[in-house]
Amino acid sequence: MGDARRYFELPTPFKMKRGGELRGARVAYETWGELDASHGNAVLILTGLSPSAHAASHAEDTSPGWWEDMIGPGKAIDTARWFVICVNSLGSDKGSTCPASIDPASGQPYRLNFPELSLEDVADAAHAVVAGLGIAQLACLIGCSMGGMSALAYMLLHPGSARAHISVDTAPQAQPFAIAIRSLQREAIRLDPGWKDGQYAIHADPHGDGAYPDIGMSIARKLGVITYRSAMEWNGRFARIRLDPEQRDDEPFGREFQVESYLEGHAQRFVRTFDPNSYLYLSRASDWFDIAEYGHGSVHEGLKRIHIERAMVIGVSTDILFPLQQQEEIAEGLRAAGAEVEFVALDSPQGHDAFLVDIENYSKAIGGFLRRL
Amino acid sequence: MGDARRYFELPTPFKMKRGGELRGARVAYETWGELDASHGNAVLILTGLSPSAHAASHAEDTSPGWWEDMIGPGKAIDTARWFVICVNSLGSDKGSTCPASIDPASGQPYRLNFPELSLEDVADAAHAVVAGLGIAQLACLIGCSMGGMSALAYMLLHPGSARAHISVDTAPQAQPFAIAIRSLQREAIRLDPGWKDGQYAIHADPHGDGAYPDIGMSIARKLGVITYRSAMEWNGRFARIRLDPEQRDDEPFGREFQVESYLEGHAQRFVRTFDPNSYLYLSRASDWFDIAEYGHGSVHEGLKRIHIERAMVIGVSTDILFPLQQQEEIAEGLRAAGAEVEFVALDSPQGHDAFLVDIENYSKAIGGFLRRL
């Protein structure tokens, strides 16, 4: 399937918000479309916790991306007009420097020696990529889920770096329900004996014991999927439909309902494709994020420090992880700061993941906004 | 603190819904108040998954019960008027026969040899206790959470066994969101190496290896608490308040926010006080429950087979585990069956657990209903 990733070398040292620094670090990214002569048509996408920079298929990597139906010629994010960049978050293991990367100081993977990571660092690293591409100001910065929080940090820490912003299913700060969920996900990983305080077998190692926190990662992923979707969607989709006898496992208390099999499928596709320590770092960075830190304890005042021309803020009523009320706070804050803001509240049944599933409504909103720029 | 439990010996064999049977089984229960001469003032309470029969303090056990503020002389469930019975569910380890009990056939604990348990069996066992006390018809049957499902089974399987019913924060069938949560709780226990396929150390055993699924039970309990409460309550209660440095643990990715410490406290009070195999059996029984089985696949038709005179159905808008819409279904079904039904939709912020916390509103509703009987 090829590989469309490019890599940007971050300056050394790359200083981080909470006091650490990285040397020789890099950020993976992909691009679609052409940067125009004035460098004024760039759109940057910041991702959720687990997606890679491969947001859409590419001549060099024809596999479908995680937002395939949104990005391309004639699509909502129209690559015939825009030069689209998607960055793999610093700390994620999809090409950017992360806890599974080799620490040049030791020649060994960082593991838990990776410095404390914040979404401000994710934002700074993404900004460095954009600046490195010769782009002084983005036409639009799009942030989805965790990436929406990174996007707020990006605009606040780099004034004038974006003319417009699309905020998708995100929040201006982590609230206790989301913290509780993520804390429990981290705990499932940390308490798995296979995690070994972060010293599990990162790569197949014939001399190691092969320990890996498969169980913890599976539980974390299933809990994630439960909170990414909605009860309403599942009532329609799974109801109480049972698995056929041959689809069941023979374990005591094993899977019996379709919804259990659906969760298992999600877990199996995730475990061993995402580095557990990287997951822990990004998860905690999400808990730490709070725009109120920049507004003397007030979310509204923090948001008021972000100066852009226009914004669209989208969320869904069925999202239990990033509730609609938090999108409303973002819209109000950006508006108070002087931006022209459109607030789009959708009733998509899919919950937080609606931006990945309800392409019809998200396309209409995002495509419409971008066309009017 | 004494012990106010009484025990009722179930008939041998006690036949169970899914084909198994128990021999020499018993049910623990407690009572408050006096049974009148006509045996017409009995109120039975069926509990959620984890509570014991100790719903309120008692001369023989003065420790506060799990519904202490609701039950007593002059309280909503007025023991000056009613003879109140609370039964420990069959399969629960608080005195009733459960997977941790000795199987008379082997002289060893049942563990996973305990027969498949359904809420219909829980209902049948409770009905046997009531009949054994010489009560032909309850003045009122109250069921909370899982106990509300058991109560529906009780009334359906034993026509004429209750004149009135109070349904509290429950459901006529398990929906996929609740199944997903409970399935993940069971998985956390089953995948804990300390569970040992159910062969963990039930009681302190100096010759055993002491294996116990502490981690799995802790994760299961925390996930439970997350779904028993509500995001709204926690925004007001915990917000983003951090622990004092001396309250934090030194573990990597350890607790930092108050909400994390709150969950840990709940888990510590639960682990080692509830038998893991019993938890698995009752959890799965909850998933299996579906009143539609008695209505040719229709919840409404199933409920229509329950014949009582009056009912009150209560739920809260913030309950994500047993959503208000499911209480509405119960109210509509019982009404269609001919009962006079009051439907009470509360806005208590505490979520599913509101019946244990928002005593003011639940007292008013339940006390008012009972006074009008």
C-alpha cells in the first residue's frame, strides 16, 4: 500500500510545556493537493488520540484514510482547492517521536523516560511542521476530538497562525466524566502484568519474555468504543440480537450478544497496533488540557485569547465524552473574542464518533463552511 | 453490630429457569415492623446487584442499611404501618446460596458449577420466602435497579402475588449499552490472572496461593460507579480539582484528580467484600433479562401480562444505564394491563444512583404512593 508519510525534524532541543525536552525528534505528516504561490490555501487537520496522519488515500498510499470520505477532490475538504496537511501527534507511534522511539541519549526506547507530554506540545510540534512548509498562516485549522483541544492550544500559543477554525466534537477542557473514563483505561493498561511498568516487548524480541499488555489494551479500547458511540445507536443496531452458536466462544461468561462481538472486533483491530506507553502519554495529556489555564481559571476568558476571523463549531447531542454543552462554550468564547462563529448542533445517533460516521451531515457543514471562506 | 438476618430454606430441588437446580439452598432476608393479623401489610424490597438484605438498621443490627433514610417509623417506607421484608438475591454472597457456597454434592464451593442463574430464579426464591412467611399477597412490591427487573419477573410468574408495585430506576429488558458495560466488567474479572477460571482463594487459605482477582474487581467496580452516576453531578462535585500532593500515589500515571480518588475509594470498599463469581452470575443474569420473552418478542406485550392494581414507576433523566425511556415503557405496559400507574420522571443529577442519594425526592414520591394505598 506504500507510504505517503513525510517527516519534519523538530528543532533540538524541542522544549516542552511541563519542563522536559526532546532531541532529534520528528513529526510524521501527509499532504494532499498543492500549496498555492501565496501559501494561503493550507488546511491543517489535527487528529484524535489514535488516528495516524493518513487521513485519506494518496497516490503513494492508496489505502483508505480515517477520514477518507471527507477529503479529496470535490469532497468537503476539497483537495482541488486546498493544500491539506494532516499531522501525526507528537507522542503517537504512527511515525512521530513517541515513547516507543529510541532515546538518542541511551540508545534504548524512551518508554517512561519520555518527557511529560501535553497537548500544547502536540500543537507546538504541528506548528513547527506548518512553519517548516513555509506557511505563515493557515487558511483553516481543523481539530477533531483530542485534536480539537490541540487546535485550541495551537491558535492560542501561536497568534495569527490561522484565519479560520473548524472545531469538531471536542472540548475546551477535560471534564471529570472524561477524566474518569480515561483514568480507568490507563489503569487497565497499567495493572496488566504484561505492561511491566512500561518495559513490555515493544517489538518482537526473540530474547525477551514477550510480555505485552494485551488484556489492558483490549479493555481500554472497548471502554473507549463504548464512550465513542451512543446507547441510542446501539438500540437500533444491535438491540438484543444474539450471536449464532458457532460465533460464540466456549469460555465461561463468553460472548453471547452481537454488541459484545462488535466490541471484541474493535479491540482486536486496536491491540498491537498502538503502542501502550504512547497511549498512556496521549491519554493523560488529554486529561491535563484546560484552556482555563490561560484565562485565570475561566474557560471563557481562555477562549477569548484566541483571535481568528471565522469559526465553525460542531458537536452532537449524543456525545457523552465531549458533551454538546462544551462545544457551545467554545462557540461562545470564540465569538466573544471577535470571531464570526457558526455553531452546528447535530442529532446524529452515533455519539462522539459521528464525525467519522455521519459523513453526510459533517460533509454538509464542513464543506459549506470551507466553500464560504 | 450484630446480625439481623433470617434464613429461609428453599425446597429441594429448587428448579431454575435455564435447567439447573439447587439442593439445600437458602435465602437470607431481614424484616422490619410487624405483620398484621390479616397478613395484608407486607412490603417486599428486591435489591440491585450488590446490596445485601440489610436495607435499614435493626435492633439486632444497628449499622445503617443501604436505604437507611427511606425505611423506618415515619419514613417513606413506614415500618409503623408496613411489615417490610428485604431479600438477599439468590446468587448473591450476602447470606443466600451463591457460587461461593458449598455444593452439598461435592463438599466444595460451587464456583462455576453453580447452575446458570436468571433473575426469574431470584424472583422465585424471593417469592418462596414471602410464601413461607404466610403472606399470600404483598401490599406492595418494590424493586430497585436489578431488583426492579426481578420484581417484574416476580409479578409475571406469580399472578396475584402483589397488589401494588413501585419500580425504581430499572428496565423491562437489558439494552445493548448496559450489556456492553456489564460484559466489559465481567471481562475485567475473567481476564485477571487472579480469577483463575473461578478457582481463586474464596476464603483465606494458608495452603493456597492466595490468588484473587483484585484488579479485575476494582476495574469492574470503577466502571460501575462511572455508569451509576452522571457527568452533570461530577462537573459540580469534582470539576478539575486536583488531589493534594500528599494524597497522590507515586505510580507512573497515578491518581491526580479528585474524581480518580473518588473512584479508587469506591473500588477499595467493594473489592474483597463481594464474591467475584457471584458478581459474574448476577451480572449475566441482568443481561439475560427480557420481559419481551413473555410477550412474543414485545416488551409491551410482556408487561401486559402483569396484573396489579396500582403502580408507581420512577426514574431519572440523568441515568445512562437504565434510561428514563425504559421506565416509560414499564409505565405504559403496566397501564395497558389495567393498572393505575403514576410515572415520576425526576431530574436528579446523580444518575442511576439517585434512588440512593436524592432521598428527598424519592421519599416524597415513594412515601406519597404508599400512604395512598
